Amino acid sequence: MSENDNLTKVESDDTMAPARAETSSKDEDPDFAEEKKDDTADDNASKDQFEQQPDDAEEETEDLPGLEGEIKPKKKIPRVKAALMVIMVAAVFSGFFIFDNKSKTKSKEVENAVASKAGQKKTKPTIQPDDPNYIYYAKIDEISTLRETLLHKKEEILELKKHYQEGIEELENEILDELRRPDIVPFLQAIENKRIEFGLRTIQRRQAYIRQLDRPSGWVFQACEELLYIKRRALMDIQVAEVASGIDMNIHVRHMNTALNKYRPAADKLAIDMTDAQPESLEAIWQRIQNKSLEHSSQLSHSKNQIISEQICTGNFGRLAELSEISVDSAKCIVEIQGSDLFLNGLTEIAPSAARHLFQWKGNWICLNGFRALSPRVAAYLFEWEGSWISLNGLTEFPPEIGNFLLQWGGSQLELMGLRYTDGSPEKIGIKYLAQWERSGGKLFVPKTIRKQIDELNGSPA
């Protein structure tokens, strides 16, 4: 086998024609020819081994001294170039991203620095003692410090008011818990309870404190507003003086000195003077607590009535007697009740629109003993009812205008056991209408004093 064949066998498939031409030129070199003899002998001896182990050909070729110096670098040049190109591209992109991030970071830092400097310049310029405006800024700082102190005092006053008000609300709840009665209690009866009396007097005192705190609170508010105005006007004139003449800053200094002396906190300006306090009367406090309790009860009652009305309209009449008010929709549902008796003693009044529907109920006896008064419009609908028995034992008055509607009723029994007749107010009860209705065949259930008057009019024996 020739020497060129051996070289072709050792080289890989990617060895190109220029490499073979270079090898041929090296054959003419005497030193290389001598080296080639030794290599040829070794190649003939290991020919079979190369054929049996083709995978190791490249590794053993790299061990040959002649090929390591000349052929191997030629084989790896393309890979090196590719690697260098990859490294250069990566470096270029890395440099771009690093430069871009640094630029953005630097830009943000510059913006923050500019904004910070602008804010510092706006709120508190850095002025050196040798600056001509130094004395003015020093006074402005005094104004700012005093205003901050007064604002702190204002917060303290508000917190104190809040503390007193919360204490008043707690005492009001304690008074209601102590009473434990839902109905209206007269003041003289409530004041007999020592706990209630103590609570009312404590509320009276705390309310007076709250009202007296209005004076120092108003003084502090006025001071803060005036100090802020003086400060802003001085700062504005300082800026104008830099570009225009004729600004006398000493006037501002005098105004600031006057304000500093006027609004420095002092005991006589922040103290609470109770000598001229005008406390609210205990009876007025008690009445307000009662009204608050009634409003709360009314809200709870309204929610309760809604629930009961919904139950009635679904056919559940078990809580009918608990109703304290009736809407038009509720009245329409109650009319559908099948029975002879209807007890609505929880009602204290009823609207005419609801009464118009309610008194269409087909039954015999209707109880409305919770009514304290009866308006003419409601009476007109009530005495059009076709039943025979009405109970109105909660009424204390039955004026003539109501009695006139009674004469139109065709029922047989009327209960009015709550009527109160006095010689000083006979007009509150239409005795003659009651007597006339009874003469027409009706039967009245009334107190003895009323019965006596009726019997006299009807000529019945006492």
C-alpha cells in the first residue's frame, strides 16, 4: 500500500483536497521523507488493527507525531472558528443587555434624584447662614414648628371629645339596661332609681365638657389656618423678590413675629372654663334616651312585622297576634283567614289604606284592644264591617265624629271598657251617639260612669 493511501485511511471523511495537496508537497522534504519511512512501517504493521477498530482511528491518528504537528490543526480550524463566533455573538448581546439595564437604572436614579431635589427645594430650601434670605426662612421654620404643635393639640382635643362621647353612649345603654322596661317611663319615676340618677348626672357633666371644648378647638383651628396663610405668603414673596424689586420682606418678619406671640399655646387659651357652662337638664337627657330607645324598638319591630307578614301570606297564622302594624299587603292576606274570631290586639293604630282591606274580613268578632285612638277615616271603614262584635277596650276617648259612624254599623255588640269620662271634657265622648246606637238594638260594654250617663239619656232605671 502506498504512503498516500495510508494517509487517506487515517484521515476522516471530511479531509479535503487542499490537505492532500499539502501532504504531497511535504513528501519532497528530506526530513519529512525520513519520518515517513518509520510511519509507513508502523502503518503496515497495524493495518489490520485499524480495519477492525474503525472507531479508534481518529484517536490513534492524533497520537502520531507527524500528524499531530501538521494534519490535526487543519482538521479543528472550522470548530474553533464556530466557537469563536458563538462567543462573540453572546458577548455582543450580553453587552447590549447590560448597557440597556444600566442605562435604565441610571435614568431612574437621575429622575429620583431630580424629583428628590425638587421636593426638597419646594418644601425646605437649603439656605446657608450667609444667604440674604436666611433670616426669612428661619422665621418660616418657626411658623411651621408652631403650626405642627397646634395641629397636635387639635388631635388631642378631638380624641378627648371622642372619649367623652363614647362614655356617654355607654352610660345611656347602662341606664336602659337598668330600667329593663320597654314602655315609656316618666322622668320622676326614673329619677327615683339611684343608678339612673347617677348616670344622668354623669352624662350631663360630660356633655358640658364636650361643649366647652369647642372654644379651644376653634381657637386652634383659627391659629393653624392663619399660620399657614402667613407661611405661604412669605414663601411666595421670597420667590418674587428674586426676579422683581420692591418686595419688603421685613413686613413679613413683623407679621410672623406677631403670629408667633399670638398663637403660642398657653393655659388660658386651651383651658376649659366651666363657670359659664349651661348643662342640659336631667329631664331633657332622660327624654332623649327614651326617644332613642323607642327608635331602636321601632326598627326591631319593623323587622319582626315583616317576618310575620311573610308567614301570614304563606298560610301560617300562628303569630298573627304579635303584629304591631299592618301593611296593605298584610291586610289582603289576613282577609283570607277562615274563622269566626280575629285577634289583633298588638296593633296600636292602622292606616286607612290597610283598614279598607282588613275590615272586609268575613267573620264574627274582631278584637282591636291595642288601639289608643281611632281616626275618622279608619272609623268609617271599621263600622262598615259586616261582623257583629267589635272590641275597642284600649280607647280612652270616643268623640262625636266617631260616634256618627257608629250609627251606621249593623253589628250587635261593642266593647269600650277603656273610656274615661270627666265633667270637664264631655266633648271627648259622644254619649248621645252611644245611647242612640244602643236604643237601636245594640249592646254596649262600658265603664259604670259612662253607663250611668247612657241610662239617663235612654230613660233606663239606674
